[in-house]
Amino acid sequence: MHRPRIGIPLSLDDRGRWRSGRAYHYIDRSYADAVDRAGGAPLHLPIQSDVDALVDSLGGLLLPGGDDLPPQAPLPPEALARLDLVPAEQLAFDRMLFEAARARGLPILGICYGMQLMALAAGGRLDAHLPTERPDAAPHKLAPEELHPIAITAGSRLAAIAGETAARVNSLHHQGVRSPGRGQQVAARSPDGVVEAIEGEAMDDAGAAPFLLGVQWHPEKQRDAFAQRLFLAFVDAAREAGPR
């Protein structure tokens, strides 16, 4: 069976977090492992100049978790101190990847930072620090093994993947999506109203919607049936999109 090439951009350490005076690309291997288990061929993507040619070589794009996105509204100093901002060079590269992949109708799966980037690039709004901008929200930075419920929108792509409209997911974030942006819609929320998933709403000429899905949780760390179905659906969409 054809194993489509799934591009996964790497994170950038440009300020000596790994070793002083050096810049490193890095990523948690669990993203590539999840793609491999689902039948895809994971391909790590360092920052590079020719994004269009790079995207043309892929069957799908996985935007992984990462550092914090910059605030869109003023924050108090104590909230600003909690942000570990994504390097501007990496943010620009990830955004170009998303925009090029979306323009080509390439299957896209965004995870945590990846989902937030999808919303930002589409003109949506983010909450840069949920405890400050959504003080009514429950805690969302939980222990890795702790799960919370989400309600999935009936009739959504995500509901079709899950096979139901309720699930339990991990929660490792302090930023969130307030509005999903153009051509995207909310596909799941937690009980406090925080957006947990977004997906594409646009249909192509044949009446089918390209696979465009972002989730706030980390399914690559959650080895259950729902997470497996999510990666299988993504890789299957990349396989159907063409032999890259």
C-alpha cells in the first residue's frame, strides 16, 4: 500500500535552550511514530527557502505542537512572563507551509500550536493566556495522563472520525483559539466553551471538503482508538490526494 509523505515541520531553538551559542531543530518523535503507525511516511521539515517546491513533494502536512504564539491584545506583565514565544523565523516558515498546503488542497492536521496557527493564518483570534483572557475557563494545562471531556459538533468531519459526539482528551495548553478564521469552523468544545477542534468548511467543485482539521489536544500522546482513527483518517486522505 502506498505510504504518502507527511511533512512535519521541526521546532527551532534559536536562543540557546539546548546549548549556548547554537541553533537547533528538534521535535518529539511521537508525531512521526503516529504517522508511521497509520501508514504514512513521516518527513521532518527543517526551515528552508523554497516552500512551494517542498509542499509540492508532500502528500499531507502535520503541524505539530510548539512554542507560544504572540499575543494579539495587551497582556498584564504576569501573563506575558508565562509566554515562551515561537521564534519569528519558525512562525513565518510554518505559516507559509500552511498557506501553501491549503492552497493546494493538501490534507492538513494541526495539533495544539498547529491548530492555533491554522486559526491565526486564516484571520482568526487567539487567547494568548487562557487564565487571563478566559478567567471563567477550567484549567487546561493538566498532567499528561489526565483527561477531560469534549463535545464534538454533530455532522462534523471530526464526529465522523470519532463515531460519536463525545470524547475524552488530554490537555497540555495555556493558549487557545477564540475564533477559527475564514473557511474554518469549530468542531469541538470543552464544557467551559474553550475551542478544542476546528475544521474546514469549504467544499470543492466535486462537493467534497479537503481534509483540514486542527485539534487542541495531543493525539500522538494518547494511544486510544479515537487517536488511532484520527491519524488513520488523515493518512488515508493524504493517500487519496495523490501519489506523493
